Amino acid sequence: MSEAWLVSFFTYLEPLLCAMAIWFLVRSKVARSFAYLVAFLSVRLFSEVVCLSVINLHVIEEHLAYRIYFFVYWSSYALEAALSLLVIYGIFKLAMEPLKGLQTLGMLIFRWVAAISVAVSIGVAVAPHHSGLQFLIGLVSQLQQTSSVLTLCLLLFVCFAIRPMGLTYRSRMFGISMGLGILATTDLVRAAWLSHNADMYSTFNLVNGLAMCVTLCVWTAYFAFPEPKRRLIVLPTTSPFLRWNQISMALGDDPGYVAVGGIAPELFAPAEIEIMKRASAMVPAKKLDAPSNLRSISA
């Protein structure tokens, strides 16, 4: 059994597993919560079907087939990079839902980090010797690497915060994060590998196909079985999650205002002025009664 046969086997197996993952995800009635993951899998499935059809059917002229393959492959690769970022964003939003303050602050930080990462990717892709298709390939590759780094950071966060957030290792958010972590690791290794070995049937391409199939199997399993309910979150008063959540909820709120002077009488209604006059007239009488009461008590 050669490496070429195994690579071809995983290549043909991937669309089937991808379709199965989409079916179980839709059947579990959580497609709305994981809409970006559905879009990610749909783009992946469409790309695999079109590319395999162009390669194997031989009904299109070779140069045209290559152009179609090139356009579909790199377009879907770019869409997958963008959708994977959105999947990460959605997972973080769902994981931090009980702590609204940290959720808002984290989403703001995530958007800024993603925007800066995209800008850096564009800057790295722009080079004097890159133009046209080379620029496009470099840009998409940099975006994919950026998405992979952010995915691994999210996976690390989910592993540390899974217990305080009331989640378990059977939660779908953890399963999706784990699958994305596998893909992110293989993408980062592939970026370094292909610069030294571009053989289509290399050992790493075999590992890459295996990693994708394992990821799809993991996602299928997590959506095929019911998810345990989220536990009640009980945090101690000294918990850093609770303190930072309170601080985050206070950020951006408008402060209250207190009038300390320079108040014109015209600002008050006549009834309010009358009440204040009566209250001020009663104050001296109370002060005069206080000493007599004290003497009577001492007597």
C-alpha cells in the first residue's frame, strides 16, 4: 500500500465525512448557533467536489481545467481562513456568554487582534518580487497561518476556562475547538514543510489528509450524540473571572452626575420650593428641643 494510494484514499474520503458532519450538525438543530462552522464545512465540501471532478472527469480542456482548479482551490482556501476566524469568534462568544462583561471585552480585543493580524498578513504578502498570482497565494497563505495561530490561542483558552465556564470535555464547543486545533497545527507545519518539499504524495500530505479526516470524525461524533447541559456557574467572590467581569461591565458606562452648586431657584417647581422652605423652617425647632430632652432624661 503506497503513500500515493493512501493520499488518494483520504482525498476521496474527506467529502463523504464532510457531508456526514454537515448532516449531523443540521440534525442536532444547532446549525443556527454554529452557522459559521456550517459555512466552513460547506465551502470545504464544494471545493473538494469541484476539484475532484475537474481532475478525474477529463471532460474539460487541460488548461481550462487547471484554471478552474486553481481558482476554486485558492478561493475556497481564502474563504476557509476567513470562516475559521469567524468560527473562533463564535466559539469564544458562546463560551463567555455567562460573563457578559468579559464577553464584550474579549470580543473587542479579538476584533482588534484579528484586524491587526490581517493587516500584518497583507504587509508580509506585499513584496517587490510578488505580483499577480504570487501575491494572491502569499496573502491567502499568510491569512491561513494567522487564523491557525489564533485558533491555537483559543484552544489554549478553552482548555483553561472550560471548568469555570460550566463546560465539560463533552461540550460541542470543546470538540469544535479541538478539531480546529488539529487543523491549525497541520496548516502551520504544512507551511514550513512545503517550502522544502512540494511533492504532492509526500509523507506530510498523507498526515494532512489523515488529520482532516480525524477532525471531521471528531465533529461528527460531537454532533451525533447529545450534549450535556451546561453546569451552573458558581464563582467564589475572590475569583479573577468574577472581578474582571465586574470591571468589564463597568467599562464604557456613563458616570452619574451630582449638582454641587450654582443651582438657580428657577430650576425647581413651586411645590418643591415650598417643601424645602417648610423643611428648613423645622430644623431650628428640632435643634432647640434637643437640649431640653437631654436634661429631662438626665433628671
